[in-house]
Amino acid sequence: MTKFLGYIKTMDSALLAGMLLVLTLFHTNYLHGQNCNPLATGAGAASKTVQPCFFGLNINKVTTPWPTSVGVEFGGYRTLSSQIEWSDINVADGVYDWTRLDEWMANAEAGGQQVLYTFYHTPVWASAVPFGTCGPLASSDGGCFAPNDLNADGTGTDQHLKNFVTALMEHVGPGKIKFIEVWNEPNITTEFDGTIAQLVRMAQDMRTIAKAHDPNIQIVSPAETGDGMNSLQMGYLDKFLAAGGGQFVDIIALHGYVGPHAEDVGTRIANTQAVMARFSQSGKPVFVTEGGYGPASDGSDGPGWTVRHLLTQLGNGAQRFFLFDFDATNLGILYDTTTGSLTANGIAYQQVYDWLVGRSVSALTLDNAGTYRLSVTGVNGFVAQVIWNPSTSVKVTPSATFRQYRDLSGVVHAFSGSIVVSSDPILLQN
């Protein structure tokens, strides 16, 4: 070691600077996600290594500190809430305002996050129903309607979409956007009041143009919320695949809003996988591109719910999860923009990232007492187990391998004998 330090001291300054740059790029691009393999967290193996890209975020405000600057590591950024939708950028036919998109893209590039761009919200000038009202939660700008050059049966030029996707790809250049998602929650009419045939055609045109500019870009299917916001069935996905949509997407997406029981997201994923199997789509990754806990009235409990929700997705074959939302005021809430600090939810999210990334996890198990367990192993003999019971507090006597546990706030507790396990997951470790 002494000889090595001596060598460092005598090293040419330019060479040393180059080495530091390489290490910085490795940390930014690999550890944070740019070279992250989404298949590394796929289903079907006895164990799987958790990559940073499993952890994704939706972010609302460009004025909010980038999550990594306040200690929240993540590998993927989804654009939905960032005011860079189709209608925000394509302000008139042939006219584009890239200002805000460039800000967000610069943040993601500096932080090392892969970008999932959600293609969504038709500009008023291109809408089939200009200034049409999409519902009580949407403005009267016709954004939920299909473009006016696309017929209900999927025929038509679809030139508005083609022009925008072409302009987008030419503006950002290859490799900058990793994924394009075809619309948001199309099973809800306030989000999409068009036909499945139109959606399939849009997916086809989007794929053709995007891959012509960047063969490595991947197309993500329209993400539905289930048949009704909290339903676990995936009937809309069934219809999209039955209409031939599967041939135009590389990834199958869903949203993970499941009401008071966080573990129900596992059932929705299983139902998604069953639909995929019926249409020979089982080899494709599954992304949960949105989901998070809501106000206290829905029965969820903040940090514990968020962590259980995330772990259930990981344990049931989801390969990425984009939590909604880093800086929202109604869902997720990892960062409080009023106080300028992480919430308890944000601290818990940060803890789970540290527990899992770079380590291998086995299948999620459930015993007769309703207790869930996820085994974790790492280098240098690290052995751990995430454990929780969402329904009740139960006394558990862990294996003698475990000498302490870490809670969702990061505090380490030593124990001997039995412990009480509740709805807040803990990490037992050796």
C-alpha cells in the first residue's frame, strides 16, 4: 500500500486526472444506471442481483433538487409529471419548445439516470376534439383525445405523431432516451378517450421512427392501472395485445396503485404476466412505471407501505419500478419542497436502496402467519433477510445467524432471541 501511495504521488497530473475522470464516469454511468441491465432483476431465476435501475422516480418540478443531491440514489427517471409532454413541447404544427426538456435531460445525464420518456397528451392544435374536456382532473385542452389525423380504426396518416417523434429523436440524439412509453393510463378516459386500434397504430409508428434513429431504444407498452384504478385485473392490456400491440413493444408496463394493501401489487403483476403468456409475450420485461401510497384516507401508512410495495414488486418479477412521486404533495412524497428535506418516506426509500443494490435476492416467501421474507446475500459473507407482517404484530425467533436488525430510519438494533415483526419491514443481518 505504501508503494502504491508513493506511485500516486509521482504520477503525471494529466494521467491522474484521466484516471479520476474514468472512475467518476464509472460511478455515474454504471452505479447510477446508464449501463444498467433491466434483465438483471428478471423473474425466473432462483436468485437475482438487484441493479440500481430497478429504482426509478417520477419528478414534478425542475426547481426541486435532483434526488441524488439530497442522498436519494436511483437509476431511472420517467418524464410524465415534468411538463415535457407532447403538448408542452409541440406548441404548434412544426414548432417545438425544447427548453424544459433540455433542462430535465441535462439533470438525468449529470446524475446518470436512464430516461423513460412518456409520449402522452395531444396538443390542442392536433387533437381530434380541440379544447375537449377530458374529465374533472384534466384541463379542457383536448389532450386525452387521439390526433385528428388518426381514424378510430387506426387508419390515417398519423403525421402529427410521426413529425413529433422524428423531431424528438433528432433533437436529443441516439442514446439519450432509453425508453419511450406509449401513452399513460389509457384505460381511464380522462387520460385517453380514443380506441385501442389508434393506440396500436401509434405504437407502430413510434417504434418505426424511434428505432430508425436509435436501434437500441426500447418501446414500452401503454401502462394501465387495472380495470379501474384499484382493480387487479388487466383487461385493457389483454385487448391491446389481442389487437396486435405486442409486436410493436419491447416491454410490458403497468401501474401499481392498489389501495390499502401494498402486497396486492404482486397479484396485479401476476395477472399481467398471465395476459402476456396468452399472447406469447412472456419473454419481455415488466416495468411498473408508476405507483405510490396515497393520503391517509386510503389506509396506507407511508414508509412501511412504500417499502412493502417496492419489495413485493421486486419479489414478483417486476424489473423496474418508477415511484410516483419524488416531490409530489399527494403521492409518494420522498421530498418535502416546503421544508427542503427528505420525508420519512424518502429516508425509508434510501434505506432500501442501500439494503439491496448490488446484492442478490431470492424469491419472496409468505408463511402461515402472514409474514413475508426476502432473503438477501452479498459479498464478504453478507447474509440478511427483509421481514414484515402487513396485518398484525407477530413474535418471530430469527435464525441464530442474525444478530441485529436495521429499521426504516437506518437505526441498527442488537437483539437476542425473539423480536416483534410488524408492518414496517426490517433488515435482519449477520
